[in-house]
Amino acid sequence: MARLRVLAIVQARLGSTRLPRKALLDLAGRPVLAHVFDRAACIPGVDELVLATTDNFEDEALVGVARSVGVACVRGSEKDVVDRFRMAAREFPADAILRITADCPLIDPDVSGHVVTRFLENAATVDYASNVQPPTFPDGLDTEIFSMAALERAWLEARSASDREHVTPYIRDERNGFRLMNVAHIEDLSMHRWTLDEPRDLAFVRAVYAALAPDGKRIFGMEEILDLLRARPELFAINAGIERNQGYERSGGFGSAW
């Protein structure tokens, strides 16, 4: 039996208010989004990578970043991100969809690849797999993969604005009958915050890149960052204490809308 085809979709928009235009901010000499593309492209099991952004004029800048590194792009509704994902999956057919948000420039290809592998190994009995239910990896290494059939059902059935905007809450809701899997880390690392949502997050991520890849050309992973934080614990304090998934709590959905 042929392995299932996996499409990685990076969702991004420039409408953030707490850290304006964060996907385009400079990180080690390149836009944040370019680093996310580099890391997403290295995830084992991914067959194709695409940017899903909005049809707003301001997001043309994101399209420019994608084109500069050879990543295809699909544009659609700002609020109905489920529809945006379905458009991408229809244009670039796949059996499974890997969801990545553009506020994760430290996403670890090995961590995400492990989630992908677990999903593919159990695809006959699992519709959705992630490492966020409950989260045991650092915030910013979140990985979700789901079947095309699950996406189609969500597109057809999800009604609330929050479900349409945040893509996966409808699938993750056990009341809707999807078969779910969680991939957990042996040690709970969820207290670490490696995502981009506020200025302090940017300061942290820049400090990590300055220490581990100042030219921005090397992909380092979770273990290297943990080693760095053990050696320099003051870095952990830069953005400590910010609540995980604040965007979700404010809007009634999971994670960043992007």
C-alpha cells in the first residue's frame, strides 16, 4: 500500500495586533516566515509545502516571501480559515494535511516529523493527531495533522465563527466523532514558550538564534534549545509568564488565527 501523501500548509496573515506584521519581522537577517518555511520543508514525511494566506492587499508581502523561496501560495478568506485550507488541499491534492502557523520560527522538524509518522502509522484508525492534547512540548512546537476526509467534514459541518477561523477545534471536539491521537513527550515541557505573539517573544527567539544560528542558515532543534537554556537560564525569563494560547482564549478558538 502506497504511503499517504502529506501536504504541509503554513497559515499566515499580517493582521496581528500584539506584534504587528510579525511574520515579516527580521530574524537573523531573514523574515520570520522564511525560517518557518525552511523548517517546515525539512519535516520528515512532508511531500509538499504551501502558504495559505488571505486575499487582503497587505498580505501580498507574505506572497512575496513565499515566492522568493519557491513556496506555492493559495489565498482566501481572512476569517474562514477552514475554507482557506480546503482551497489549498484542493489545489495541491493530498491525503493528509499538516497544519503549521507562521508564528513558530523554532518549530523542530524532528518533533513534527514524529507526529506525522505516528499519524501515518495509524491512519486507518486515526483522523487527527497532534502534540497539543494535552501539550507536553514547548509552545511553538505545536503540530497537527489530519486526514483530508476530516478537513472536508469540518468544512461542511463547522458552523461557529471560532471553528471556521481556527481550523481544528471542530475536529478535536470529541462530540463530533473524530478519532483522535495525542503524541506526548516523556517530560512535560509545556512551560517553555517558543512562539511569537508579543514583543518579549521576539526578544527570546532572537536571543536563541543569536546563540545557535546567528547567520540564520542552520536549523537547530528542541534539544539544542533546551541545552542553551540550561547553560543560560536568564533567557527563559525573557518571556516567562505569558499565558499559552492567548489568541484562542480571546476569540474562543485554539491557537493563532493567522
